[in-house]
Amino acid sequence: MEYEALDDDELLHLSLEAINGARDADAMVLLKVLAGRSPGNPLAHYLLAAQHAQTGLLERAEQGFRRAVELAPEFTMARFQLGQLMLVKGDGMAAAHEFRLVRSDDPAIACYAEGLCALAEERQAEALASLGQGLALPQKIPALAQDMQQLADGIGVTALPEERQSDGVASLTVAPMLLSNYSRYN
């Protein structure tokens, strides 16, 4: 394909079609072309980082989310996913830092950021309460709500008395924490 003939809007549109069609390789190629052509485009870096995260390339994902946040500090979902990635990587301090900086007009996302910050700081009861608050609100990104519900369910399991946890009940370390396809909706 001759990408030179495509402008940035066309590249973005085609990459989103590829993402929504689960054609990850096509999406990555298109997003790499877009990010290379327009290095100041935070959306290109964000979407490419999300693709990297979904394919397990976490270091590349972190670099991409950091670049998107650097270019657009107010880019809520880029910062949110950077925090989530840091949590997945086991860096609670960095995760909490990013979640504290999430600013969103969407009350559910604000609650989720608060809950994940509490989780990063090992305040499970507060995490569960904030996630529950977010889940009770209208959801603009259903896949994000699904991830947060799975996480809240995992936290609820870990809040059981210790004798029940040792009976094969999953601990927080194996509770689902997904960098899911909700990037496809944003």
C-alpha cells in the first residue's frame, strides 16, 4: 500500500477500522506511519501504545502512553491507561502518581482512577468502594466498565477472611487487570 497518498485523517480512519476489525498488524503499520509522519499527534501515539499493550509489548506501550501524555497532559485515557499499565507492571507508586493526575468530565472514569490509585497504594477497601461508585454511574465505555467490574470482583474475593483465601480463592495478584479493547472506543 502506498501510504504517501494518504493524509493523516485517512491514516487515522483506516487505523481505527483496522483496530475495530481486530486487524492488529494493519493497525500497527498504519499507526506507525501516522506517528512517524506526525510525531506531535498524541492520538497516534496513544493508539499505537494501546496496540502494543494488547500484544504484550509493555515497554513499547509505556513509551507510547508517556509520549501521548507528554504531548497532551489533559488526554484522560492516555494517562489512565499509563497508570493501568504501571499497575500491571507492578509499579504501584508510578501508577498512583498517574491516577492522581487523571482529570475527567466522566464521573465513572474519575471514580475508576480514584479506585485504581487506592489499589496501587494497597487500600483495598477504598479501591472497592470507588470502583463500585464508578460502576453505579452511566458508562460511556462499556468495555472499561467490564474490566472494572472484573477487577472489583477480584478485590471482593481478596477481602475474604484469610482462611477462605487459602482454600484456592484467587488473590489480588491474579485478579483480572486488563488493558482491554476499550481503547477501541476512545
